[in-house]
Amino acid sequence: MSTVDKMLIKGIRSFDPENKHVITFFKPLTLIVGPNGAGKTTIIECLKLSCTGELPPNARSGHSFIHDPKVAGETETKGQIKLRFKAAAGKDVVCIRSFQLTQKASKMEYKAIESVLQTINPHTGEKVCLSYRCADMDREIPALMGVSKAVLENVIFVHQDEANWPLQDSSTLKKKFDYVFSATRYTKALEVIKKLHKDQAQEIRTYKLKLENLQTLKDAAYKLREGIAQDQEKIESLKIQMQELDGSIQNVEAKIHHTEATLKDLRKLQDQIATKTVERSTLFKEQQKWYAALAEENEDTDEELKEWKTEFEKRIARLESQISKLEREMNDTETKTSIHNQTINEYIREISKLQTEAEAHMSLKNERDTTIQKVFARHNLRSLPNIPFSNEVALSLINRIKSRLMDLEKDMQDKKTAWDHYMEANDRWKNIEAQKQAKLEIKTGILKRIEEKENERDSFELQLSNVNLSHIDEKENKMVRVTLLAILVWNSPP
């Protein structure tokens, strides 16, 4: 708790500017007694000015507060108030405020000269002096005492001319109470908090709408990405199938060329067989003809006949050899023909299979073209060439879809950054809510303190109502008589 120890007054109102007057304040109570004009109110005014820097209400801007230079017979007088008090932290502090009043030709000029705070260094024991401006001193001393300036002005060191403020009209009383209990600051703080809460709520609603839009775009992007991935898988599978079909077609074309060459050889063999068959029939006819011609008598000798027979046998043997050779060739040709027919049948089956695969490939290509058209129409990816698409055109369109997907991913990243900003704003809003809750708790504590102070005031009023005022007046008169007697003794010659 902060307490006032001593105060030095010099050159203030009726206090002589040449002499130092020291007032010591005792604990727990100090009574100041004296006749009118002795300076009782001046002591309270000096305490108030030292602690708050506020001049009393009848000081005329300080002209009537400093000792009058005309009374002192000087052109200027200086006043000083030196107050020693114990701060709320238990540290001894000395507050020094100095003033000057100068008599000009047509007016008097009041000036605050210096404001100093003296403390003692706890480590070295030396005095430490700090010079302040008046405004800084007015803030520093209430902070050291642990009491607000409003309480010092209106409660503790209230001037007798302003002591009846609790009996004033309700609007003035409310302003005083707001000033004493700093309610205006809390009201402004609540207004600022409400405004911030409203702005944050509006910003949150805006971010929620943006978030919903971003969520819709995100879902569309995910669907588009899945569709593109499926299309890519289908395209890859179609490429593999096309490569397989190209290899199969090449193999089939090679087989077809080989079969055509074989068929060409087979036709040559068939022509040779037909030629040999014609020759055989011709020879057979000649044989029959010659056999029919044998009916005529031959007048050749036996030797000639034997020779002819021998030649004929040789010729028959030669012809039989040729016939057997032709039969063997014919059998070989028939074997080759059957083999070639089997090969042709296999090639025909292979060609039908390849035609089926080619039809399936064309169906997949049509499905690919349809899928690309749907993707372009769904996501508005500009115009398309006429179908069917070639492989180069399909790859170009797929690259365009990939580029669109990259743009969507970049947009999604921007939306994610906006979401992070929204989360930061939400965190700031939560912090403001926490501060608001703390302010409300502080306000509740202040209201409780107000209620306690009111209860204390009621108890004090009750105690004051029970005090014997006549007894106090009797003591005060006795003290006045003692003081006058001391003054007479002091002024009497030795």
C-alpha cells in the first residue's frame, strides 16, 4: 500500500517563498487543525497537485496559487512542493515540482519550471534523480502509488469546493463515476470489440462462401483428374493393343505374301500337271492308234521284229519311267496342294481374327474420341476437329487436357492459400474472443469492487452518524485556543 510521509511547501499561496514548511504525516491518521486562512486547504491542494498535476479550481491558471509577487515585494516568486511517499512496491520516492510566477508590465505569467522524481538505488544507496515533463510526471506518480489519477482527484485529495460532486445531477454524477472507475475506456473497448466481432463475422461469412466455391471446384478438379487418369489408362491400353495389332498385321501380311508365293507355285504345278495329263492322253491315243494299226501283217523278219520289239520295250520302259515319274510328281503336287490348302484356310481364319481385332480397335478409337469430346464439352476446352481423330490429334488433345489439369491444380493451390488466410483470420478471431472474455472478467471484478466500496461507504456513513460531533467541536476549539496561546508566547519578547 502507498503512504505519504512528508511534504515541503514553499511559496504556495500564504506559505512564505523564503522559508521551508515541512508537514509530517503520521499513521494511521493525521489531523490538520487551524483557523481559516491558515493553509489547511492549501496542504490538500499541494498533495493533489504533487500527485496529479491538476491545479485547484480557484487558482486562476496558477496566478492565485503561487505566492503573490506584489505581497513579497518582488518581480517574481518561486514556489516548490516536495512530497516524499512510499510507492505501492515499498520503495521511497520523492516528487519535486517547482513553479514560477512573474510580474509583467500588464499581467502576471505562471510557469511550471521543473518536475523531478528522486529514488534511492537499492544496490549502491545513492540518490537517483529523473527529470520529467509535467505530462509524464502526471502519469508516473499515480502508477507508482497504484491508484488512478481520477481516484486521487475526486476521492482521496478532492478539493472542498468540489467535494459535493456526489450530490450533483445524474448526468454529471455518471460522468464522474465513469471517470473514477474508468468505465468509458471499457465501454469504448467493448464497442471496438463488437465492431471487430462484426467485421470478423462478415469476413468469416465471405471466407465460408469462398470455401464452398473452392470445395466445388476441388470436387470438379478431382473428378476431372479421375476422368483424365482413366482416359490415360485407356489410351495406354489402346496404344499397347495397337502395337500388338500392328505386329500381328505385319506377321499376317508376311504370311499372306508367303501364301501368295506358295499359291503361285501351286498354280504353276497345276499347269504342269494339266500339261502332263494332256501329253499322257495324247500318248495313250497314239498307243491305241498304233495298237490298232498292228492288225496289219508285218512282213519284217524276226530279227527286225525282235529289234523293233526291243526298241519298243525300251520305249515302253522309258514311257513307264516317265509315267511313274509324272505320277510321283503328281502325288507330290497333290500333297503340296493339300498342305497349301490347309495353310490358306489357316490364313483365312487368321485374317478373319485380325479383322475382328481391327473392328474392336476401331470401336476403342471411337470410344476414345467420344470420351475426348465429352471432356472438352464438360470443361469448355475450346473447339475440336472433326472425328475420327488421328493418333497425333488425340495426343495433342490429351496434352491440352493435361494443361487444363495443371491450371486447375494451380488454382487449387491458390484456393488452399486463401483457406490458410481464412484459418489465420479464425485464429485472430478466437484470440479477440479470449481477450473479450478477459475484459468481461475484469469488468465483473470491477463491479464487485464497486459494490464492496459502496458497502464500505455505507458503513463509514453509519459510523460517522454515530460520532459525537459536539465532542469533536469542543476538542477543535480547545486546539485553537492552545495554538493561539502558543503564537502569543512565541511573539512575546523574552
